[in-house]
Amino acid sequence: MAYLDDERSASDGAPVELYEFTGAVATYRYTSGPASVVYAGNTYTPAAGLERGGISHGTDNASAGLEVRIASSSPLAQAYAVATPPTSLRLRIYRLQAVSGEAVTVWHADAVSISVRGAIATIRTSSLVGQALETQVPAAAVQTMCNHRLYSAQCGVDRATYAHTTSVSSASGLGV
């Protein structure tokens, strides 16, 4: 049975989500299920208070994102929310079907903030697509052969070399 068959089945579908947080120093792997899961050679352990909100879509970091909540006592929250956090944290969420053993990636993003309120740490991520769409692209004139203005110092073409003196002998309408 394939992943899509499991997803469509009312009786055979048994999905769990696998959360992989990859940081500069360590990788943390958790599952939404009640028991540990081995997938792609990695073990995902149950985590207290692990849940996520809905995925929001958009074309900027403010509107495209996902929030994940986890117990503030978890090693992930202790490393990133309580102590001085390492520089980066990336989240990948897989949806694994237990019957077929197949999984698909449902979310892949960078963490943009981590906050703690009581016993819960909230990790807010923004879409990699949203981040890419917010990137400022420099406006540069592009030409086929050279991107420098003709006769500028960067161009290197000497204006005097191509100067030509002439005179108009007659003009009639649009013809010269």
C-alpha cells in the first residue's frame, strides 16, 4: 500500500508527524505519536506538549508561517529559548504513514523566533518561499555584451577614438 492509499483510507491511515529541528550544534527529533519512531535511520521520540498550528501561506514572512509548541523543559527549548541561542534553527516536518512506512515533507522552514510562556515554548517559523520572495534584488541594467555605461571609466572605450565629424548636405521631411 502506498502513502496516498493510506492517506485516503478511513481505516488504514495511521499518520504521525516527525519534527526534525536542525541547529548549528545539534539536531533534535520528535514525533507527535505516543511511541518512538524510526524513519530514515533516525529515531524520533515523543515530546511533551508537542503540537503545531495550521500552515499559513503567503508571499512574505509575516503571512507564510507555522508555529510549533513544545514543553519549555525539552532539550530543544532549553538550548534555544532559555540559554543564549545558537545562530540558526531549521525545521522539517514529515507526515509518516505507519502502514506503508512512507513519508512526505509537509513543512521545511527556518525558525524566526522562540518565546517561552510558562511551561510552553513557541517556535515560529517562516516559509523558505516567503523568505526568498522578500529578498531584495538589485536593479542592474543588463546588456548582452557588457554591463558598463558606454565610455564610462569601467567601460574602457575611449570616446575620442570613435569620434567622427561630418556635416548635413540636405534634409527633406524625415530623410537626412
